[in-house]
Amino acid sequence: MEDSDSVAVARVKAGDGDAYRALVERHSRSVFRLAYRMTGNEQDAEDVVQETFLRAYRQLHRYEARASFGTWLYRIASNYSLDLMRSRARHPQVAAGLSAESGGDALGTVASEAPGPDRLLFGDEVQRKVESTLSELSQQERTAFVLRHFEGQSIEEIGSSLGLSGNATKHSIFRAVQKLRRALEPLVNSVGTT
Amino acid sequence: MNHPTEEQFILYYYGEGTQIEDHVHACEECRASYQALQRVLNSVDSFPVPERVPDYENRVWAAVGKRMEKRSRWWSFGWRPLAAAMAMALLVVGAFLAGRTWQKAAPRQLAAVDNGIRERVLLVAVGDHLERSEMVLVELVNAGAPAAGRLDISYEQKTAEDLLESNRLYRQTAATNGDVATAALLEELERVLLDVAHGPSEVSARQLEEMRRQIEDRGILFKVKIFGSRVEQSAGNSTTL
């Protein structure tokens, strides 16, 4: 995939705007997953998806093939998710306006009715608990945890996105894991023993 | 070796702190602790992400492609020196103000129709201006911090300078027209553009972070975005700015 990404990127840089379609189609679902995990909100995640691809397109001249296109794209997505959450925290009225402007579902009805494979494999109760505990984490804890746990970013990369030192980043992850552990351990253990 | 701490277990789970590996294998108590942590963190993978419809990719492309097309027009036409945008601002604002003078002497019905058209043209022009401004601010917010040395932002700086002139014209026109909300937003945007235009053309990672923080603190990107989309929505059917 990385090779075909590089080819598409080279074509876009050479002026072939249509080549960008392949990149959008290839990465849109994974950008959505990252955005949803970070924001915990479907509408916000859709906003992040569109904005990420637009920003990436505009900044493609700055992209150097040292990192894979996907990694670079997810960095843009996580930064924009962070901007969105910070803005929500600092300017609640503005953020409310933004949600209203999104008009519910920016892409029409895009959520599928079918349950995902995880929902079939894991108990609903565990999933609900994971969801509610993640939503109770501070924005910093949640971001650091999501980037480490789901995206596999290094402490250094996360620290750079959050503007934190290595130690502060680690502590955000530790706090997130401790909270998750407190909330989930009894449930996970009981599932494991039944 | 002492028993590892919870923090060490967490780092180990994520592939760091491998020095505790032997201990975890040898010590039954620690193995049990680590397995308990593993179970919890593995269960987090079940965090449900809403499924997307089968043609989701096409829908995203339809939405993104449409917005890209619009932005490409700025890129090829007015985005570089923005002289064309400035000329457009002068033309629109000039026509708007001249129309106001003429309107006083014109028959009431004719003046009302003309007033609607002029305000609509101005509305669209302000929307375009906001979109250009949003683009330059997004460039700055997302610019990768230089690992060493300084990042050249002279292009963004020059663009901000050009936008500043159009911004002043639109702000004054909005104020003259009694449109307080638009004037206030443009005033706020002007302060941000001023900071960029009058700042250094090369910035260190720390200066870039500071610049980014100021843009974020003011929430200007989101205000511009909301306003821009409102303008876009109402441009088709509204006659007031």
C-alpha cells in the first residue's frame, strides 16, 4: 500500500488532482476510526475526516516521503481532532455552532446498521464500559492513550503533538490506563471466569 | 530485582521497558499482575467504532473533491499574490458604497432590488475572503515544527499581508452597513493576520508553537469556519450580510 501511496502522491504533486481520489478512498475509513476514537463523537469524526484530507491536499508540498503517507495523514487527523477538542473546551459556544453547521451528518446517513465484528465478539457491557470510561478521561489522557494504544505512536511523537515532555506524556498514559483498569478490571475478570 | 511497578508493566505492554521481561517470566506474582493488565488493555480494543456504509469512501471523496475543486480555483487564480483578490475587494466594496449613495436618490422599489443584489455580491466576496484566510491559518497551525533550525513561513506571511488589506475594506464596509457580527469577526481576524504579517518570516519550533497557540486560543479558525459556511449557505437565498 505504501508503494501505491507514493505513486499517487507523486501524481498529485505533478498536478494530477484526480490521483488524490485513490488516497482518499484508501485511507478514509482508518482516518474515521482514529477521529472517532479521539473525539468520541460521530459528527466530529466526520468533520475530521473531510478536514484532514483537505489539509493534507493543501500541504502535500510539505510532505516528504521519510514517513509513510498514512502516518503523515494520521498526524494531521490527530492534530485536527486535538484542535477541535481544545476549541470545544475553550469556546463552547463556537464549538456548538460548529456542530450545528455540520448539520447532523455531513455525508448523509453514513453509519451502517450492521454490528461491527468487535460487537459480535465482545460483550456489550464491556464495550459500553470502555466507551464510558474513555469519555471520562481528560482530553490529554484520552489523546495520549488513543495515540499510543490504537495508533502505536511513540511517546516522543505523542509528546510533540500534545506539546508535552516525554515524562508528562508517559504520565498521561499511565493515568489513562489506571482509570481504565479501575473501571474495567472487575468486569473483564468476571467475563473471563464465566 | 525488585518487582516492577505498574508503570513499568504498562510500558512493557506497549513494547517498551523490555528489561522487566525476564522477571515477568520468572515471577509468578508479577506474571499474574501483568496478565491482569493485559486482559484490561486487550478489552479496550473492543471499543466500538460505528461502522460506515459500504460506499463510504465514495461519499467522502464526493465531499472532499467538491471542496478541493473550490480551493483549486484559489490556487490557480487568486491564491498566489492575491492581487486579484485585493482588486476584487476594491471593486465589490466600491460598487457597494457607490450603490448606497445612488440608492438615496433612486425610487424605493428599484433601490430595494439593487440593494439585495449588491449585498449578495458582498456576501459572496466576504465568504471567499474568509475561506482564503482560513487556508493560510490552517497552513500555519499544521506546519510541521522544524526538528532543527527554522521554518520559512515567508509565503504565509506575504499572503497574510495581502489578506490584511482586503480584510480592512470588508470590515469597514460591514461596519458602515451596520453588520456588527461580520465587522467583529473581521476585526478579530485582522488581529491574527497582523500578528502573522508583522512577525518573523522564519520561525523556530518554539515560535511556531506560540503562534499556533495564539491562533487556537482565539478560536479564530472555528469562528471563520462557521461564519464561512453560514455565508455559503445563505448566499443563495439571503439578501442581508
